[in-house]
Amino acid sequence: MRKIQFTAFQTLLLALIFFGLLALVLQVSNSRALQLLCIFWF
């Protein structure tokens, strides 16, 4: 099996996907999503 090396492009792509999903969640439930995000990061 070949080792998967994360390039800057792949990292950027993952970041875009993450923020895209985060934007969707924020649209669905703004305050609750912010609370979950704060709990997740801190």
C-alpha cells in the first residue's frame, strides 16, 4: 500500500469541505452550532 502524503492542495481541499459543511450547519441551527463548535474547539 502506498503512503498517502497530504499536499498543500489536499489540505486546502479538506479545509474547504469542512467550512462548507460548517456553513450548512450554521444555516440550519445558528446558535446551537456555535455552542457545539465552541465545545469542539475548546
